[in-house]
Amino acid sequence: MARTGQSLGGLFVGVKVDENLFEELESALIMADAGLEATEKLLTALRARVRKERIEDPAQVKIALRALLADHLRPLERTFDLQKAKPLVVMIAGVNGAGKTTSIGKLAHTFQRQGASVLLAAGDTFRAAAREQLIEWGSRNNVSVIAQEGGDPAAVAYDAVNAGRARGTGVVMVDTAGRLPTQLHLMEELKKIRRVIGKADSAAPHEVLLVVDGNTGQNVLAQIRAFDAAINLTGLVVTKLDGTAKGGTLAAVAAGSNGVRPIPVYWIGVGEGMEDLQPFVADEFAGALLAD
């Protein structure tokens, strides 16, 4: 997250602790897509702390902001519970290009390393190459993939949940077609997949994850709001944070900006490799946002 870190962390070098610094911070946080609500909340708290503790060293202001930012982000931090159910049924949504299928492959790798067996359902029957892409990730991870030529994605999901139960699988991950919230027929299909999964297992899906691209900034909020209204999200996976200067988006999510519920962020993507999907930790994230 060096890009965001450079734009924020660099403001504290060779400056005085005065109103100019706060104005620069305000601009930088808004440019990093922290949003107006989160920016105002953070800077109000920072001004109060600087006054109360009579901080005159910009390096100490930076430390104070990092602590405030970590506190602000902490409600988004939650451990993913693999033991909640067996099979644990995880439905995964996201717009095209967010890195959804790649994230599923990385999650399969992560879950296996934690000792869980994994089954994948190729429920993205809308995009021609999606099934092949998921099957490729499956073979790379040595994981079975339930797929059909064309077919009804809800039926694929139903078959996968039943197969997972019959095989004693730890996690069943259901991929769905990448879609924009404005594609109403696809959003309706997404609701149907959720309903049909519930027919295969009345407690499922146990997790409903949305994969969002960290580069898209404030558009992430519109995506979260639309998908949450349709399928009641339980968590987020935020990808591509290594390539953006807009890493402040999660501060806007935590603030509940634009009517968004502060949904937990289970993982963040910081690279292309299998190991580059990391659990979200508020302290580490705040540190990266304010790195030099």
C-alpha cells in the first residue's frame, strides 16, 4: 500500500503543527477516498488530541492519527470462522474485473492450509471463460469443481451444497456471475441462487462475501449498498490494494458513509501470489496507510 502511504505519510516531514497541516491532511484523506464523514471525524478527533496533549512534533501527530485511524477501522476487523458449519457454504459475488475468481482460488488455498477440504461451484454461467478459469484454479489447488455446460447457476449451487454434505467437505464456495448492480436481471438471479442454496441447507449460505476492487474508490460504496440490499452481505474481500493510492476507502465503509453498513472486511488482496490475500488487521492497515 505504498502509494497511499506516500501521499499521507509524507505530509508530516519538515512541517509545523498548524492549521496548514490539518488542511493538507484533509485534502490527502479525501484524495485517498476516505470520504467526507470519516475525514471530518478523524480530523476533529486529531485536533482535540493535539490540543489536549499539546503536541508540537509532526511525527507525534502522525502517531496520534495512526491510532485514531486504527480505532476507526477496528469495527471492520473480524476473524473468518471456518468451523461455523460443515460444510460451510460461502456465496461469493462481485462486479466483473474485481478479482472475484482469483480471490476464490486464493481462498481455496488459504482454507486448505488451515486444514479444511474445499469444493468449488462454478455458478458463473454468464461469462464464457469463467467456468474454465475456476476449473483451472481448482486444479492448481487440487480442489474439485462442480460445473455444468451453460445451465442454471442456482442448480449448480444446489448440486454443490449437496455434494459437499455427501463428501463431508469443510467449505463449499459458490462463484456467481460478475455483474453490475444496474443489471437487474442478474441481481434477481443472485437472489435466486441465495434462495436455492437455502433449500439445499436451511442455514446456508453461512457467509455471503462481496469482492471489491480497492482501486474503484467511492464506487465501492455503491456496490456494497446494492449487493447488501439484494443478498445481505456478511463480509468483504478488498483486492488490488497494492496498486492504488485510494486505500482510504475502508475508512468510508467504517464510517457508514452513503448509507453503507460497516460490513466486516475478512481479507485484503495485496498482490498476485497465492499468499497475497491477507486477513484484515486494523492496526496494520492504519500503519500502511500512514507509512513514509
